[in-house]
Amino acid sequence: MNRLSWFKKEKHAASRHENPDDAIARYLEELRQADVQGIAQPASALNGLGDAYLDKGDIHSAVDHYRQSAEAYAREGMYDNAIACCKKIRRYAPENDNAALLLGRFYAAKGLRADAARELEAYADRVERSGQPKEAIAALADLVGLGLDKPLQREKLARLYAENGQRDAAVQEYRTLRREYEARGDQEAVARISDRLAEHGDRPPRPSAPQVHPEERKSMAPDVEEATTTEPSSPPPIPLGLEIEHTSYSERSPGPDRAMREPAARTQVEAGYEEMVSLAERTVTEGDTQRAVELLAEAGRGFTSQRRWEEAVDAYRRLAELGAAKDEHYGAWTEAARQLGMASLVLEALSSQARWHVEGGRRSSARRAAEEMLLVDPQNEVATEILSKVGSTLPRD
């Protein structure tokens, strides 16, 4: 949207109600009637009431009703409208911290995890600095619940739990962190988190196997050897952390499922998909586009199966650039972008899919993709342009 159209929109918005007092009375009566009938107050009336108070110059009342409207829209599942109301609060009362919390939760409800994390993290930092630990804990719990890789925020959440007397919750978060850091091989972080757990009386479990003195081991050796000659052979003890499947196929090469359990094999598979992408680029330069398409499609499926969303997005984007993406590829591209929680990537995938349908004369499919874009961004100009070409079934306000 250019600056002139933005100015016109704002100018129009500023003169929504020529007589704000009459509009306020009308909206209040609508809300009263809803209470009399025992139904939920209409979100649109609450939003209109906020606009009327804004036109009157009562910012405090306007913001309060925008908040109520946002919550009402969210209860109805209309998260785009709820987000729009929160953005009004931010525009006219930028110091209002509650808007960030609501935006974070509404973005999360839409699956836009990166946008949600940004809002929740900023809100948690502000309320913690202002001495509101309970509010910070609530926001950080929402942030951690998004499932993004943010261990430092989980550490902050655990610290706040501990500082506010919630020991069990703190220990639970620290245990989760220790497992995450152990999986990464970050020994320094493991030691730091173990120290925090020790402060709360929680220590890692000791190994269950008793320590045997070397001399005792020597004296035990003959008995063990004799036992192995007289008793039927039995499988050796399974070391901690290993998973051995004793079947008639145990001496054969492991199948795909077992191979994925082994770190070395997993590394080889991951490197294999990356190599497919590199090989696809080389085959493109050599003129073998068909082979490149096959490699990119296979790599995209592989990255998706491993939840490597960024690599999957790149593979499907390249496939579309070659003009060889199909509907299933666009769908997988969009889903990978959603998993990353980045609205811009979702819009990119849907936009490419919509244009592809337009070029192929598939009007209804193009319309569906454009309408999905408007669910992510109600003001998206690309979606509006596409709908103007193929026609829209979206209801008008």
C-alpha cells in the first residue's frame, strides 16, 4: 500500500462517526440487547464502540473496547479481526503492553509461531523489568509451548519459577533443558543446568551397575567362563542407551527403521538429501532439468520427513523456479512454511501456487490459494489482484 492510499484510509477512518455520541449510544444499546437476550456481545459492536470513542477523543475507552473486541473475535475463531483490533491498540496506545500479549496468543492460534514468539518474548522482557514476574511467567510459558528452539527462554522461565517459589515447575523445566543440552552434546550447558538442579536438591540418577574392584573381577572371571561353557548361550547385557533387536535377522543389514536409529546412519541420510540438492543444481547447468526435478522433489520429501522445514522450503522453492512444481509440492511447501511460523514464507508459497493455477487456467484453485493468503494477511495486494482476475467468493463486509 503506497503512502497516499494509507493517508486516505486514515483520513477516512478519522471521520467514521460525524456524531460520536449518537454512535456510542447506538452501540451501547446493541450491547445491552445482547445482554438481555443472554447472548455474547457482538465483537463488531465492541469494535465500533472503540472507533466511536476514538472519534470522540477518548483514547482510554477506545483502547478498552478494542481489547474487548479482540477477545470477542478470538472466541469466535476470527483471529485476523482480533489481530487487527490489537494493532489499533498498538497504534493509538503504543505503551499498552497487553496488546503484545494478545497479539502473541492470536498469532500462535493462527500457527504463525515466529510472529507469536517475537511478541511474547518482547512482552515477557518488559513486564519482568517492570516487576511483574507472574505476567512474565505466563508469557514465557506460552512462548515455550510454541515448540520453537529457544532454550535460553526456557532457562529464564525456570529461573522465574524458582524465584517465585514454584520449585516443582522450575525443576521440571531444568530437567527438560538438561535433556535438550545432552542431546546436543553441549557439556558446558549440561553442567550449568545440573548446578541449577542441584541447588533445588535434584541430582541426576547414579549408574545402577556396581563398581567392581579389579582383583574381584579377576577372581570372578573363571566362574563366569565356566558358566558360559555349561549354560546355553544368552544375549549379553544391553548397555545403557543402546537398542538391540534379537531376531533371526539380527546378523543381517539393518532395515531403514533401524538404520535411522543410529546417529551415523542418520547423518549419512541427512547429508544425502543435501547432496541431492547440490547434484540437482549441477544437473541444471548440464541441461538435464528432468533429473534435477526428480532430485529436488525427493530432497523436499526427505527434508519434510525429518522436519527440516527450512531446507524443505528451499527445495520446493527451487522446484517451482524450474517450473516443475505440482499441486502436492506447493502444498508441502506451504505446510513447511507454516511449521516455521513465518507469515512471509507462507505468503510466498501460496502466492506462487496461486499464480501457477492462474497460468494453468484453474480458476477455482487459484481462488482458494488467494483466499488462504487473505487469511494470513487481509490486506495482501497480490491476493487481491489474483481475486480480481478470477473472481472472489469471499463474503463482503
